[in-house]
Amino acid sequence: MKAVASSTRRKSCYGARRMRTLAVAIVSIVLCSACEKIDYVELSPSEVVFKQPNNQQYMEARAMARNGVRAVKARVAWSVGDGAVAKVDSKGLVTPVGDGETEVIARVNDLEARVPVTVIYVDRIELEPKELTIKEGSEAVKIQVKAFRKNGKPITDRSTTLTAKDKAIVQIVGDGAILPLDPGTTTVDVQVDGARASLNVTVEADKTKK
């Protein structure tokens, strides 16, 4: 009876050791599959420029090995250098916040990659002339509109919209010219993106007109 019991215990111990060995092997395989060689991080696009508040841009981060193999299981931590200029969520979606320059940063372990982000908003516009007096029956007059960023740098790639308050006095024609119609005084609203300015317009009567 003792011999049988001893043999049973040996088989039981052998089985337990085998199960532990198998479990360790499985864990090792899982860990090895999760361990991917990462030498550097790539980011695309290589530059982000926002011109409108409703613009957004998804970033793609690729954790790479020197042999060109991508670590598909790598976890990326996203951040920005200046939260007053832009923000980024956990999926790499960048959204503009305010005019300026910053960077979007992707970190994988102790590695990181950075891409410049520029937000170019129109902060103010200037009109030349500041007031306009034209005679009834004269040709349409085009005013000069200058747009500026918050830092004072000019912006030249935006479209200008003019709207006459009293369309019986003046009419906006062509590419933003002001055409006098009837005598009177009105205002023309000038807009470039979110920046606005008003122009006082006076149409003088044509005294030679009978």
C-alpha cells in the first residue's frame, strides 16, 4: 500500500511540474509576442498648418525598428508643446485653439517624435480708405483690405467679403468693388475670416443730373 501511495505522489508531483512548465512556456510566448523592437518614431504629416477654427488633422505615429519593421502593438502617448495654440486627443486628432506656433509630440516608451503646428488666424483687418465718399453715377470703387495675425504679421491668402447695409445706396459688384446708386449714407461691412470692420460710405448727389 505504501509503494502504491508513493508512486501516486510521484506521478502527481510530475504532473504538477509539467503543468507549471507549460504555464511558464505559454506566458513566455505571450510576453515575447508583445515585446517589439523599437528604435525610432515616425510622424506624419511632417507639418500641420491650420487656417480656420473648424480645421482638424489626424496624426499617424509609427514605432519602427532599424530593419524597417513596424511595432504594431506600440502604445503612443500624445501631447502638445503649447495648449494655447493647439490640443491633441488620445487618438492623435489635433485641433487648433489659438493663433501661434507649437509642436505635437508622440511618445513611445522613452522615444519621441515632434511635428511643428502653425495656427494662422486673422486677428484684425485695416481698411484704406477708412471712409469713402463717391459721387452718384461714378464708377465702382475698390477699397484696400489688409489682414493681420495677432503678432502683427500680414496675411495675404484670405478672401474678403463686403456687404452693404443699404443696398439702395450702394451695391457690391465684381470682386468687391463698391458701386454708388443713390445719394445717401450707409455702411459696408468688411469681413476676412472672423475679423470684421465697417466702412462709412457717402454717395453725393450728381448736381449736373436733371
